[in-house]
Amino acid sequence: MSAPAPTYVAVLTPESPGAIAVVAVSGDGAGRLVAPICRRRNAGSIERFDAGLPRLVQIMDGEQVLDDAIVSAFTIGDVPRIELNLHGGVRIVQRVVGVLERVGGRLISATAFEDRFGGRSSFDRDVDKALMVAGSRRLAIWLMAQRRALPSFFSEWSTFNDEEITAFRRRSEAAIRLIRGVRVALVGPPNAGKSTLANRLIGHERVIVSSEAGTTRDWIDETAIIDGWPVTLTDTAGVRDTHCEIESEAIRRGAAQARSSDLVLAIVDATEPADSRRRSIEATLSAVSSDAPTLVVVNKTDAVSKRIEPATAAEECWVSALSGDGMELLEHRIADALKLNELDSTEPTGFFPAHLYGRPETEVERTTT
Ligand SMILES: Nc1nc2c(ncn2[C@@H]2O[C@H](COP(=O)(O)OP(=O)(O)OP(=O)(O)O)[C@@H](O)[C@H]2O)c(=O)[nH]1
Ligand SMILES: [Mg+2]
């Protein structure tokens, strides 16, 4: 008699803290493996799980309750699968998986599990991976559109000419950066309104604002939704000559952040005379010396009554972080500078580096491991 086919166990959610974790068990013996380690909340035992009838149970390690979990049973193709929806603590997941292994489950990676039982293409898995980190509704909708558009594009890859491939790669660069995480640094002299502008873009009072110059010390990262796209904003300490050691270190750290950003917003104060704004822009940009594109933002337009003369041609955006005036245009400009407008259409566009070569990322992972 041949040995019974193994029952496989995999953690489907990422190995990082989260609100829930999903442990899947697949194979003919899935029910026989899971039922004995579960009990009803009134301590009664569980005989079996019925498909389509999720149950709230306690997962047990002997007499110890490991977690309250929702357990659902279904079949994929004709293979029975049971999913345990646990609380997301890393320790709970480890212990539940440990119990499942002890009663005979064979632990495999989520990728191997998906290969065996998922029934989904590797590109679908790319979309799911990206959706997990997509920080905005617009990006999620865009990814769902790619789920339809990209596979047929990949299947015709060999028929495209160089020009078509180049256009595809150009569109894709912006999306790859967005999925990896786009960073925008706010720099400028003290009191220009960097933190007020950061709060306005973030949508709540995340950072401290005060009329005292030198308020922001350590740089602060926070996600803002710019034109519908998720962008990480870094508010930094105002750039000026100072004898204060702590402030100097804060300025140095802020400049380092700006150098590793995808875009630098140089904020200046509209109430300053044009000459002094010009000097501020020069001093700020030389202090951060970043290769990233720069957008000069003139803030506090509400505080000046007469028309302000541009100090340099680079002064492109005029806003009032206090009243919100000009913010919509500023958001468009930021999105343009980050080339996110490349994603306005639903043309096939890659979002992982492997897509630049016409194949799903998971395929590359598999051939390189
Ligand atoms: N009238 C007006 N005041 C503003 C505006 N934006 C900021 N302020 C004021 O300018 C002062 C400094 O604002 P902050 O946002 O703390 O400036 P900051 O550039 O972050 O300053 P540091 O952290 O010290 O470098 C505060 O009193 C703000 O209320 C604006 O658009 N209009
Ligand atoms: Mg500040």
C-alpha cells in the first residue's frame, strides 16, 4: 500500500506584523489534520468543517488555547483546502504552524503552495503582491486594470519593435518607482512653512508647526496621497548657518534624506524680498546637493497683498499652506515631476523590474532559486 499523499501547510500572509494572518492547509487530509486541533468555544470538539460555512473556533495546543480563529473550508479544483484566519501576531502564527506540523502537516513556502494549489498565474500573483503594498485607491484600481491589460501584452512581447518596447519601459519606470515607494523631501530655510505644507499634503496635523525658527529637528516621514498616488513625504529641519550642534546634525540628516529622495521641494517664504528668496533657494539647494529633480514652492501667498515678482525662473508653484490656495496645482506638479502622469491611461505598463523584460517577477524568482 502506498503512503497517503501529504497534507501541505503554508502561511499565505507576509511574514510581518499585520491584523490577521492566514494559514492554509491543502490536500485530501486537510479536514482530518485541522479538526482535532480545533474546538468549539463551549469546549465541544469539532468533527469536520463544511464547505462554505466559516466557523469561529479555538485553536488548541493540547489544553492551551493558542488563538480564536475563523476557519473556512472549500475546494480548489478538487483539492480540499482549509484556511485558518488567525490574529496577526508572529508568535501565534509560529505556534499554530508548529502544532500543524506536529500532527503531520508538511510546511512549504507560500510560493510553493501557490504553485501546487493556487490555480493562479504567476502574473496574477504579481498583482496581488503589489496590491498588498498599494497605498492608495487610485493605485489599486490601476493595478486591477493591469491584471487585464498586461498578460496579453506579455504574450505578444516577441512581436514588438524596439520603439514599442522603449515606450513600454518608459511608462513602467514610474509604476516601478511607485510600488517600490516614492519619496519627496521638503527642504528650505527655517520658518518657510515646510511643516505646515507637509501637514496640508498629508491631510492632518502630523508634524509640529511654530513661528519659532528651527522647530523641526529630526526628519519625519509620512504618507501623503498626491493626486491620488501614495507618496512618502519627508519634512526636514530648516537650512541655516547655526552654532547649535543638535541643529547642525538635524540639517545634515535632512540633507541626506533629500539626497535619497525622488523629488525635492524647496520651500521659500513669499513675504521675503525676491533677493533673499533667491539666496535661500541657492543656499538650500547647495546644502542638500541632490541629483533629484527640484520644484521650488513659494509659500505664504496669503500674507502678501501685492503681486510677487519671481526671484528665479525656478519659482514655479505659488501656494498658501495655511489657506490651501494653490495646493491642487502643486499636487499636479509633484505628480508630473515624478512622471506619474505616465500612468493616466490603462495602457499595458509593468510595475516590477522583471516586467521590463516581458515576464512576471515570480517567474524570475523561480528560475533564479
Ligand atoms: N500666513 C502664512 N503663514 C504660514 C504659512 N505656512 C506656514 N506659516 C506659518 O509660518 C510659521 C512657520 O511654519 P512651519 O511650518 O513651522 O515652518 P518650517 O519651515 O517647518 O520651520 P522650521 O521647522 O523651523 O524649519 C508658523 O507660524 C506657521 O503658521 C502660510 O501659508 N501662510
Ligand atoms: Mg518645520
